[in-house]
Amino acid sequence: MQDSTKAVQAGYDKGEFGAMSVPIFQTTAYEFRDSEHAANLFELKELGNIYTRLMNPTTDVFEKRYCALENGVGAVATASGTAAIFYAFANVAEAGDNILVAKQAYGGTLTLAAHTIKRFGIEARFFDIYNLEELESQIDDKSKIIFFEVIPNPAIEVADIEKLVEIANKHNIILCADNTVATPILCKPLTLGCDIVVSSTSKYCNGNGSALGGIIVEADSAKEKIKNNERYKHFNEPDASYHGLIYTSLDMPIFTLRARLALLRDFGGAPSPFNSWLNIQGLETLPLRMEKHSNNALEIAKFLESHPKVLRVNYPGLESSKSYANAQKYLKQGKASGLLSFEVASKEAAQKVAENTNIFSLVVNIGDSKSIITHPASTTHQQLSKDELIAAGVPEGLIRLSVGLEDAQDLINDLKSALDLI
């Protein structure tokens, strides 16, 4: 099936009721047939619903549909995109290990990696996506995962995925791509050689800012890389918390299975069934929306590039972008989603522009059908120092736009009026 068909049909069997809309199973628990049935479910002798913290029929449809779009083999949904990233890290790393994270990443991800994960005894090492020698020089036998964003937010660049795959495979280490901004409509990292994809489904997947959510999707290569690999002993040895289960002995996707059985079980960051249902509705129109977001963003990027008060524009769809070649190579038809950023002379000028638009709303979100403007240095990346902001590609004068589905000329006029004030 093609993406437009998968987005509407995948993962759902209408069953005995014939309901065209996926039902919302708004329940916490499920009745067992008898004690033996309950025991079989807990021992994985049978697959089925136990408790909504672990699985839910509505969420199951969402997982299968998103997995189909990413061309994955298994998926597990989470309460938010941040939860998905944390579980991806925690699924492979423990105290004494290290994770490798691209400097060009969302501010919340950088804070999670640099500070919160550190309290678990896990070291984060950072690399520049334009200097992959820096990445390779930091890998050792305690390195457990390489993490990058396909289109980093808000740096808005495109990494050389092929080279990242080459390095990860050379060292037999899991490669995880955050595909939130590109979505599986514009890029399929698993088909390019990545082992894991994470996404904040709160963004473009949902499409209207109505529901939080996240998801982890795995490729066949994840299990192949983990099996008999000294880096991932806990997948290859009995899990004392789950009846001595050895994950690599199972004939099923194991990265997302362990994320479900160990991390959702113990940390509890599961999505609500209603949010899963809302995100299913968003998926149905995702292919159409990504086309419109991308087209609008390119028009606006071209306008900004020609504006005398704009110092630079970050958008991979522009031929002037240093990521243009990678965008043409890795993104469908070179379409680069609806996220772009541009720089003005100062922090004060950036704040003034952000405060004086009428159609663009001053909001810390992306991927909405409504256009959004954000000053990252004051908000999403506020916790970073000036030097850290520059390293992350987020100088103080940077403004981020999440371009919505409105008329492109109306949006251009709105930005022009705001820029005229500085």
C-alpha cells in the first residue's frame, strides 16, 4: 500500500461491529476469561490486553498504522515525544554507559541528555552532524545509542543519514532517528538503514495541537544488531523482572517489546486511549498536510531570504541551504516540512517580531494546522548558555516558524508587517 492508503486503512480490522471510525476503548483494565488466561497473558504464552498502561485496542491501531507508515516491524506508543526519547535511551543504557546525541537537536532533548540522564549515571556525549569524525572519536565499548534528528528543531538542517548509518554499523551500535519534523511522509529513516525511529506524535501527526503523544518504531535491523552483541547484554540474558525472559530468543521485534514490558510497565508513560484516537484522526490527513506545509514554508523561506532585515534563513528546501543536497537525497521530492527559522540582528529584535504578528501565534509548539512563531532563546532553549545556544545552532536572534495551512501570501504579509517594526 502507498502512504495515503496506509494513513487511512492500516492496522484496523472493523471486526464484529463494522465501525468505520476506530472505537475509543476508554478503559484501564480488561476482564480475563479465567486464571489460566490471565497467567498465559502475563507469561507471554498468549498475546492480549492486560492493562492500558501496557496496551489498549485503540492505541494498538495507532501503533500499527504509524509502524506501517515508517515501514517498521514493531512500535510502542508513549504519552509524549519526550517519553519516547527517554525510553529509547533507557532501553539500552544503564549507569556507566554513554549515549551519543547530535548537538543540533531540540532543546528539551539536549537538557534530557545533558542533565536528567546524567542523574541515572549515563553520560551524554555530543557531536556535530557536520563533523562526524567528532562522533566516531567518542564511541567506545560503553556507547549504547547514536541519536539525531532528521530535521533538527530549530536548527532546520538535514544530516547525512547514509554516513551516520555507516558509522553505526561499523561499531555495531543502535542508530536512532527522531523523525518528528519530516514525518514518515517525507522521510523513512528505517528504510535508509536506521534501527529505531522516535517521533513526537503531538506535532505533525496530530496536526492541530489537540493531543500529546509519542512513538518508538523499530526496524528488523534492531534485533539483528542487538542479538549476541556485548553492548546489549540485558537483551541477551534472562530478565529477572519478567520470569527470566530472554528477549533475543523471541520471534518478534524486541526493542519495542522491552520498551513496553519494562519501561511502560515501570515508568508508566502510556498514552491515553482518547489521545491515541485523536492522533489516528490526524494520521488520516497527514500526507495531504505535509504537502501543504512544505509548499507554504518554501514560499515564506524565499520571501525571508530576500528581506533586508533577515540575516539568514534556515530551510533545507532553499538552494542556498548547506543542507539542500541532503534534503534532495533523503526527503521525498526534496520537500522539507513546515518548520523553518531565520535570524535577525539581536535578541530584542527577534522578540519584537515574535510579539507583533497577527496570524502567527506566539506558541511553543510545532506541526499545528495554525501557524506558530517562537523565539527559542527565550523559551524552548532558554536553559542553554549563550555558547550552548550557538553550538546547537540557535543564536539569540533566531526566530522559529511552524508554517501552517493558511494562505501563504497572508502569512508573508503578516511577517512583513512585523519585520517592518525592527
